[in-house]
Amino acid sequence: MIDLNHIDELARRLSGLVPPGLRESRDELQQNFKSVLQTGLAKLDLVTREEFEVQRAVLLRTREKLEQLQQAVAELEAQVEGRAAAAPAPDTDTPLPRH
């Protein structure tokens, strides 16, 4: 959720930029600015800092698990290759028995 104090401050700043001839409607403009900012920000797909940090932690744990799995697969592949290299090569000159 967006901090409404920040929106209020931004609306005040925007209304402060209004030319002096229009200052009598300053409060109305400030309220309009605030409403437009809230509506525009609500349309955006934003998350809070807390939600962001939770997802960041999930991603870090997922990366760690992926690295562990990659290492385990590499070790298993090395074992399979080691067994294949240690096994005698089949004799291709000897014909297979017929049944």
C-alpha cells in the first residue's frame, strides 16, 4: 500500500506550483491532485516493501536449493561416467548367441 503521507506531500507540492492567479482554488486543486495520484497509483501493480522482501527471501532460498540440486546432479553424472569408464567395453567382434 502506498503511504498516504507521501501522496499528500506530493499533492501539496503540485498545488504550490499553481500560478498565483489560481491560488484561491488551491485547496480544491490539492484535493484533485491527491485524487488523481491515488487513482493512478492504484492502477499500477505495486507491492509493499514488506511483500517485496518476502518474495526476495523466497527467491534467495530457491536459488540456494537450485544450486544444491545442480551440484547433486553433477555428482551423479560424474558417478555414472566413472562407472561407464571403469566397465569393460563390450566385445563387438564376438557374435551374439542365437536362440
